[in-house]
Amino acid sequence: MSTPFTAEAVEAIKRHMNDDHSDDALIIVRGLGGRPDATAATTSGVDGEAIEFTIDGGERVRVSWGETLTERPQVRMAVVRLYREACDQLGIPARGAH
């Protein structure tokens, strides 16, 4: 998959998501990834079109950004938007800004 982000940027985004936002990743997978039964989600990829998670037994789930991202700073806003949309879908309250 083509990506506008350098390999270093992708690794940094994945590390940040997995270290600081693993609960948010699971909420996104459950609410927007079509896997409400997921029990674990690890961010495994990021490109201009979507964020990818590896869930439970190794299945990969891609969740579209809903737009094409071209710059790294857009990722944070897009993740927050996906998190809030997933919370709405699941009927749970979202935390404040990340």
C-alpha cells in the first residue's frame, strides 16, 4: 500500500498508538472496524487511506480515515475523529482531546 509517510513516521505513529492509545485502538476496531467482539487491537499499519490494526488471533482490520491524508500532522486529528465516531457508534462517552 502506498503511503505519504516515511517508514520512520509510520513506526513512530504505531509506537505512540500502541504505547499510549491501545484502548482507543480497540474502541475504533469495535465501533468502526466491524469487529464488536474484538478483545485486543494493536496498530500495525498506517497509510494515507487508512489505519490498520491486528486483532486477537492475528486478523488484520483496516479502518478508513474517510479522506486521504497527505501529511503526518493530519494523523492525530484523524485518529481522534475515528475514536469519537467509534464511541458514538458504541454508545459510550468519549474522553476529551488526546
